Amino acid sequence: MIPKIHIQPRLIFLHLGLILLGALGGFVAQALGLPLPFILGSLIGVAIFAQGTELLARSPERAMIPPDFKFNENFRAIFIAVIGVAIGTKITMEVIMALPKAAYSFAALTLFVPLTFWTNYLIFRRVGKYDHPTALFSGSPGGLYEAILFGEKTGADMRQLMVAQFLRVILVVTLLPIGMSIYVGHPVGSSAGLSFAAADTGYEHLPVAMLVVFLGLFLGFRLHLPAAQLVGPLVLGGVVTLSGLAVLDMPPWTLSAAQVVIGTSLGTRFVGLSPAMLIKGIWLAILSVGSMLLIGTAMALALQPLTGEHVDALLISFAPGGVTEMALVALSLNASPAFVTLHHLYRILLTVVVIGQVAKRFTDAD
């Protein structure tokens, strides 16, 4: 069913204030010409605010954002669903006909997951000096919540584990668009004049599109789909678009607003982190993410002649970031977001299976 939103009255204004701060960061990033400005600008702005207010307060209890603050995930799910419908409208018969070629890249992903898992483990264990369970689940190249769940059960240091997993997503979301901007020679995202909807899109289709958003959320959670808040609306949006039942175009501002909320929620992950833990986590995450992107780049270059897909679309498909965030990068590059999303769903499912087997072996060894 559609997730219910329960926000205590005292937290409503905090959520609203952070979103407004995130929007301001998005506009500043857009003015500076950064890639994906509304998601990166909001992420960076809120992260700096979270760390800055804690340092100025000199104690977590006096900070403007409580140290145990968690951005409401159910509220965030609605905006992820908006992105899901936008991706679903990009599903065409051309995309469907090209899926058989994806067999090569799916096979490469089957190698990518255990290879990067092992590489990351060595980084966190040998370089970071993390204990065995913490290094093991910090190294997961996906399945963020599953890694945290199994890590908790096996006695991992949860602060270090959560920092590693959240920074994995945040660094990929930050570094990949910048790298892709250098690769293509101009900023990617709306700062480059690109949008996820036609510039002249009005409000005539918005009611039907929002109906699909909420119905897709309901179906995604009811059917227990992976990444339900994204996949449910995506699939339903694709079905509606392919069948010609309705046009689901939304005004560009709705998708920019969705990016602000997603970026803001990522920025709040920096709440409650000590500077020492954050600095160590960042350089280890840079090593981890850098190694995964290098492996993904090598595989993308090898697969390009076999699949006929552009290298940038293949690289995004292997990048170990969040499904929603990587789909946004694909949309901004006019790459096939449906192609990219399918690969990330497979990566997550495969990673969850690998995590489960690793956790089982770890438990059996005890």
C-alpha cells in the first residue's frame, strides 16, 4: 500500500526549512553551471549546513538539526515516484527491442558485483583497518539497507558501516555527473539546458500523471517490488505511455522539485557525524568508489562493440549509485533511462543475493 506520512508537528518546519535550503542550493548550483544542479546543489548545501551548525553549536544536542534526525522516507518516496513516472514515459518499443543485446551487459554485471565486493572489502579491511564484519558489509556495491541489516546482525560497527554505504551513493551521485560533464564537454543536467520534460509542458496532463504516481506507489509496495517507490510508478508509467491510454507529461518544475527533495534527503545523511569519522569515511569511500568506477569503465569499453550502446549509458549502468540518482543522470544525458534502470535493478537484486550468502557463511563460521 502507499506509505503513510507521519511527521511530528515540530519536525514539519525542519523538513520545510531544509527543503527550502536545498532549493536555494539548487539555484546556486544552476547559476554556477554544475551538473544536475538541483540534486547536487541541494545535497551539498544541506550537508554543509548540517556539519556547520553542529560545529558552531559545539555539541550535537545544541545543533539546529537533532543528531538523530532522519528525513521522512515516506515523504521522499512520493518524489522518487515522480521521477519513476518520468522514466516510464521514456520506455519505447525501440528500448524493448534492444533488450536482447543487454544479455552481454547483464553477464558482465554478474561478474562486476562479486569483483567489486571483494575489492571493497580489501580497501576497508587492509587500508581502513575496519574489523571483519564492518569491512565486509561496508564493501557491498549496492543493497544499502540489506547491507546495514545484515551488518547489524553480525556485529558490525554501525556508524562506520552507515557512513561507508551512504557515502558510496553520495560520492557516485556527485562524482559521476562531474566526470560525465568532462567527458561530453559540457555540464549534464538542467544547467546544460536539458530537462526531463518539454519546456512548453503545461498543467493539462498533471492530474493524470499524479494519479499514476500514487497508483504506481500503491502497486509497487503492494507487490513488494524491489525499489518499489521507483519501479512501481516506472512500470505503470511505461504501460500507460506504450498503450496510448494517456499522456503523462509533467511541467519541468515538478521534476526539479523532486530532485531537490531527493538531494536534500541525501544531504541530511551528514547529520550527527563527527569530523574525524567523516574525513576517514570520505577518503575510504573515494578509494572504494574510484575502484568500482574504474572496473565499470573497463567493462563499459569492452561491452560497447557487443551491445551497440554508448559508453556513457553503459558506464552509468555499472555505476554503484542509487537507482533513482543514476536514472536521473541517464535522463540528463539523453541515454536510455529504462536500459540503465534495468541494469541497476539487476545489480541490486544480485547484490542482495550475494550479501545473503556472505551473511550466511559468516554466521555459519561463528
